[in-house]
Amino acid sequence: METTEETPKKKGRPDWVPGMKSPNPKGRPKGIEDRRTRIRQQLEADAPAVAQTIVKLALAGDVQACGLVLNRVVSPLKNQAERVSFDFDANKPIVEQCEGIPPIFSSKRR
């Protein structure tokens, strides 16, 4: 099978198809750590120092650090929507229809 612009080259084992016997029936050998696990463990060891540094930067006025701290401490605000209805006359020109919309929204404000 030649690779052309229409048929991109398959990643991994191109000769393997679903339903076929596994090329690695025993799986990953025991005791081998995943790369992501090693990185996560290294980051967890330094996490308290990193968090402390970010809090110090936030208290010193760093806006990005403030954003990081607030995103983790305060839950984000959820959108609150009210149902709005207005009369729609398809026979009127669109300009007249649009002129009737702003008063509706301004009357609903609190």
C-alpha cells in the first residue's frame, strides 16, 4: 500500500486490525512505570512549594497568579438565563422588528 495524499500512513502497527489476536498478549511487564506516573510523582513532591510560591506572587499583586489561586479556591460563576418572549410579526420590516427588542431586555433588568 503506497502512501498518498488521500491515504495517510497508519500509526502504530499498520498490519493489525480489530478482532485480530493481540501482538502483545502478556501486556506490559510488571514493575515498569508509566512515564506519566513518574512525572506526576515528581510534580507531587514539589507541589507544596509551587503552591506556596504562587500564593506569594498573588499576594504581591501578580494578576496571573491571582487567577490561578482564585480558579482553584472559588467555584466559577454559572450563567443565569431568564426566558424572554416578545411578539414577532413576520410581515413587518426587520428594522421595525429589531427596534422592539431593546425595550424588552431593559425592562427585565434588576
